[in-house]
Amino acid sequence: MRINHFLKISELNKKTQIKGWVKSFQVHGKDLIFISLNDGSTCKDLQIVCKKGLDISLLTVGSAIAASGFLQKSPKGGQDVEFVADEVVILASADQKFPIQKKEHGFEFLREVSHQRARTRLFRVINAVKNEVNYSIHEFFYSRGFIWIQAPILTSNNCEGGSDVFEIKNSENSFKKTTLLSVSGQFHAEAMALGLKDVYTFGPTFRAEKSNTSQHLSEFWMIEPECSFSNLDENINLMEDFLKFTVNRVLRNCHKELKFLSDKLPNNEDLISKLENLLSEPFIRISYREAIDMLLKEQARGTKFENNDIKFGIDLASEHEKYITSKFKKAVFITHYPRAIKAFYMKDCEDETVLAVDLLMPDVGELMGGSERESDFEKLKAKAEEFGIPLDHLNWYLELRKYGYYSSAGFGCGYERLIMYLTGMKNIKDIINYPRSYGQLNF
Amino acid sequence: MRINHFLKISELNKKTQIKGWVKSFQVHGKDLIFISLNDGSTCKDLQIVCKKGLDISLLTVGSAIAASGFLQKSPKGGQDVEFVADEVVILASADQKFPIQKKEHGFEFLREVSHQRARTRLFRVINAVKNEVNYSIHEFFYSRGFIWIQAPILTSNNCEGGSDVFEIKNSENSFKKTTLLSVSGQFHAEAMALGLKDVYTFGPTFRAEKSNTSQHLSEFWMIEPECSFSNLDENINLMEDFLKFTVNRVLRNCHKELKFLSDKLPNNEDLISKLENLLSEPFIRISYREAIDMLLKEQARGTKFENNDIKFGIDLASEHEKYITSKFKKAVFITHYPRAIKAFYMKDCEDETVLAVDLLMPDVGELMGGSERESDFEKLKAKAEEFGIPLDHLNWYLELRKYGYYSSAGFGCGYERLIMYLTGMKNIKDIINYPRSYGQLNF
């Protein structure tokens, strides 16, 4: 029986057996030992009180034990209940070299033993939130009639062109063509949406960029919904609904975890109120041009931006995005970006902008990006050529437009980025259990 | 509004607008046109009756249309309701070359346009079942307190050794080591289970085998649960519970889809009763030795097997498995296989067998496989060496045993194989929307 289940149904004083790993222990004389036990199911450890003689010479931090006894109200503070054991069996001991000891471990050290991080309270909590978000993703889309689809990982196109991509060695032997790891499932999702109307992918995507930062991974998961007959506005509504649904579910079901993260991490005290506030009001929606105007006005007031050549056409830098979200103190959708700085498949407007949208979050920056897709074959082909996209393996994608393609819109949301926002964690390598990034592939 | 939602809430005679794609149409004189419309949300097309003049010169199969009108009881058989349109707008026409026409298309032809298969009723139905199973997987494990985890795709080990694996080109430049695509998330799941107790993965895995059959893919999805403190028996219970839960949910929520598949596919009439029967009784559990005895007795009765050298130690061939499941007419767990023919990480028994289990289904063959893992560091290391497993990148996995590893058990279930069983489809390339196999990587 998992400890959380046991605590939920437990009757006091009823004899039972629980199993878990020793987080720490304290010896108070020969006949009193306190053991903090966890089996991964609770945020807090369960205190085991061993009153009878236990041969503690073999007890080590990390050992797996089975404790037989009963639950009682705790006479002391710090916990409501404790487990009084009349027998404790060491099922499997842990070597003294076990890296996860009682003391605080730095993030950097834990990354070096990332296969063992789930044995710390912090990473159990992060995994609990991730699990809740995974379920929330499927619940949100399932309940709205979306069909989950698998976008392939092995692919012959690299979607937007620009990204660095991983290539399979000797793929000519296996597939008779150069084979890459997918950077996005969007194109495949568009084709499916053309038959199933509303679809979503949730799976891994890859970038081969030679960067090693706290914000990038070589392998990460994306949520990519795509809706036929949809437009930019409906897509923005979907983005807002999706994020609010997920935040609401995490607030409801992970309250203890959020409280722990809020107490534990630096500058994270306002985690819960930040999430609650997100739910209370509509997100801001402004155009890129309005954003540029805001920045120009601020500049005119004397504020210095590092990137100070602010005008229509620039990519908004982090500092610009931060200024805008801090001004509103809310999530901000920015729409209608200049066509030249966005992907070729986004639908052109008449004023050199495209039907694109990015969602910016205070502190975190861009969390999602989406667009309405170009639905006209000739226009899309001309734009792909203008943007220098190699079309060898993309004809199937362009030609979708020939067969009843009225309109389609969708967005991409990085799962690990979303978890960073929901937990207040600062390094994306601490969100995914086995981080892969430039120069780093362990375990 | 999606058509299925519209049909559910519809009030007769209330004016509304629906959108979808033209599956087929029939012209009965100038002022009566019947259009079969689908938007991917229903198994059956909705019949649109256009009584007023519609310029059908532009109407083609595959076109996207918007129909305004109301629902009424259908005067004729074939459907309960029909949609009487007073206006039909062609939103996006389809070129006459649209490959999905009204006639029946063979599976082989449809594989060549696999990006457009979701526009046929059959593949809409398959995707509906797949979506239900996806949700069912997460619901089953979530409701039992399992934590969903991401197993990495990029990896430096190939798990069992034997399989052909894909390698990333120039991975030394990116990761300073040979980098492969994962064949299984089990090792990573074991490490996580050691902190979270019960975990599961659901994600893509890869095999580079140069085979091109109806049963194999280069890229497919696996469900891999792993439970600490668990043993072989509990693992077998979990396998049975998982399959029954999924079958039950599909029977409940995809009845129309199953009925369609049962009518449409050859030799699939008993699909629904096959699934219902599965739920009604416990699965059979026999040991490998008992299976061998059964085969020997059958052989002694004069039955000829192609592989007739039946004795302890052989890999059971398809024909052997078929004989066993046909004898019981039920799902059969076979346990305690010879250690020499199973993976090195499975726990040894004293009689040259290991704590392994395969689940065999009538007609389909092996659907899942699992084991209790070796928990002793020295034994595991010796066995890995005996089996010739390269240990360069596996020390982290072996060393998990040094830190409170009492016992762990889990199984792997191929998602596409599971869908084949649930639908009665015969070719795995018709289950995944974008099949990748030897020599084949399109779209």
C-alpha cells in the first residue's frame, strides 16, 4: 500500500505494514529510533517511531525497509500522525556512498546524479506536478473532443527550416533518404486535423543547437493542438483556456506540492497567488505594433533598453517582453508579428504582418506560440520559396491546401517550460529527469 | 460546433450552421442534392439535404463546406436524422485529383497517402479508438497513483543489447559520445521507480531492424510501467488489470466504432464478443515448462509442428503460441522462461528459469512482456558479463542495486499492437498514421 493511500484511509491503531525508503533517522538511546520514511507518494515524510530494539548497525539513509505497526496521533508538533512500529525489517540496505543524504544538495550536484534525483523531496514534488499536468493535458483535450495523435519522430523535413536538427547516421541504408529527428509535429498534425478537425500531439521534439543554457534542451516535449476551420482568435481562446484549465487543476490537486515549492525555492513565495491571479482575469491581448508603441513611449520617457533600436520589424528581446508583462502584471498575448520574423506557413495580412501569436508570461517570457496557417496553395508555395525553404520533402504538406483546406490554426507549448512556470523552478534541466543538452548525455 | 456534439444536443428544427468535408454527394434533379458530410467527429456521415438551388458545378468530394439549416427526423431509412440546408457555402474546394474518393480504397493504396487516410471513415474510426486508449492508459495509471515519467529518446545504451538501434550522426560533436535512439524506457523507469515507487512511461521507441513486415515498425509507442517493491505475481495482476480496464473502456465508449470495424473488416465479426469474453474470466497462467509439456503431448498425439524439436530451452514459435492460446481460447500468461532466451536483467530462479512473463492473445500472439528484475548488484553484473552486454554506459543502472533496491517489476506493452488487438486490424502500418519501417519514410 502506498503511504499516501494509507494515510488517507488509515484507521488509527490498526496493525499494518508499510514499505519505503529511509530519508533520515535519529537514534535516541537504545530503544527509541525515529525514521523519516518516504515511498514517493507523499510530499512529506512519514515519521516512524521504533520503540523496541532494532539493530541499527545496518540502517543507512536510502535503505528500503518494511515497518509493521500502527498509526497514532503524534504527541509532538511537526506532524499530525506518526507510525509506531513494533517491527522494522531492512529489505535492502543502501551503501554509505548513497549520494542523496540528509543534508541539502545543490541543484548542480543533483544534476550529476539525475537518475537518483527522484529520491529527494524536491524532485518527488516536481514529478507529482508533472504527472498532474500530463493528466490535465489529456483531460482538457479529451473532454473537448480533440483526438490525440502521434506525430512521427523520424522525419524527412525540418518544419520551419531554421533550426539545427539531429540526423540519423546512415539513414540512406534504412530509409533511402536523409532522416532527421522532428523539431515539431505541426505539419503532421495539420494533415490529421484535415480529417479529424481537432487534434493534438504530446510527445518529444528535438533541437541540435549547440547551446547549453538554463532554458534549452536538446530533447523536450511539446503539446501541439491543431484545429481545422479555426482562426487566430479561436486559437488564442484555446491557448488561454488550456493554460487556465491546467493551472486550475494543479492548484486544486497539488496544493501541498505548490506550498512546498513556494517555501523551498528562493523568490518563489508568491507562487500560489501568482497562479490564482492568473485565473481571475482575462489575459491581455495586444498587437505587435501596440507593443512597439509601448516600448517607444517608455524609451521616450528615458528608459534605456540594451537593444534600443526599437521599430517595426525587430524581434522582441527578453528585456522588451519583460517590460511589457511587468507593465500589465499579467499574461500577455502579442499578435500580428512582422511576417519577415515569423515562419513561412503563417497566414499573411495585408500590412506586412502575419496571423501569429505569442503568449508571454511575467518573469518567464514566451510560453506558447501559435498561428493561423496559410490555406492557399499558391501563396504558401511562393512564400516558402521566398523564405528559402527546401521543398523536396514538403510537397505533401503544401498540397494539403488543394483538398478542402479552409483554415487551420494551432499552437505549440513546451511542456518543460510550462512546468517551470507552474513550479517556479529556474533551470529547465531540473524539470526533465534525464536532461539532454549540448555536451551532456548521461544515464 | 463539431457534428457529434451537435447531434447530441440538437433540437430539431432549430437553425444552425455546421462545417465539414464532403464525403460524397448525389444530385437528384436541379433542386435536390444529398451531401454526406463528416468533420471527423462521428463514425457515420451526416446527410445534408439541399432543397434549394446550389451551384454544384464547384462541388467536389473532399471540399470543405458550411451548411446552414436545421435537423429533422429522416423520412427514409439509413439514418435517424438528416440536416435540411437552406444554404451551403463551399469554403474550400478540393481538386478532382483528391485521392480519397467515394469508392472503396485498398489498404495498400491508402498507405501511399497515409497523411490523408484520416479522411476515410475507417481511419477516423481507428483514430477514435486510439484516442480512447490513450486516455484510458493515463486514467488507469493516474487513478492508481502511478507517476507518468518521460524516458529519454536520446540515450547511450541500448537496453537489452540484442536489438538493432538507430544512431545519431556526428553525435560525438553534440554529446561527446555515441548516441542512440532508445529501444525501451525500462532502465530509466527503474531508476525513477526507486524514488516514486510506481511509475509508467508512454512514448516512442525505436528499432532499426531491416525487416518490412505487417507486424513491425521502426518507430512505435510503448507503455512501460515499473513498480518498486513489486514481484512477478503482482506484475501479472497489473498486466491483466490494465488490459481489462482498457478493453472495458473501449467497449463502453467506442461501441459504434467497434461495430463498424466488426462489419467492415474480413473475419472480424466476433470483435465485440471477443472483447466482452476477455472481461468475463481470469486469464490463464501457466509456466513455460507446462507450455512445453502441452506441446509435447500434442505432438505425441500426431500433430505436426513446423518447428518440431520441442524441448526446454527453445523460443516458442508463433505456431506454438497459437496452439496454446487456441487450446484455452483465452489470454494466456506464460511465466518462468529459460534464462538463456530472456534478457540479462531478469531475476534468476534456481532451475535455469527467470521471473519473466509474456502475455499471449488468441490470434494476435504476444501482446505484453514483463519480468521481475534482478535486485542484487553482484548477480546482475555477473549475468550482464556472462551475456556479453557492454557495460560502458550501464554502470549507473547496475549501481541502482546498491542503494535500497529491494525488488522491482514491470512490463512493456506495444501501443500499436494493443490497438491491432482492439480493432481487429491486421497490419501495424495501418495503425500508426505515419508508419516508419525499413525503406519507408514518407511524409
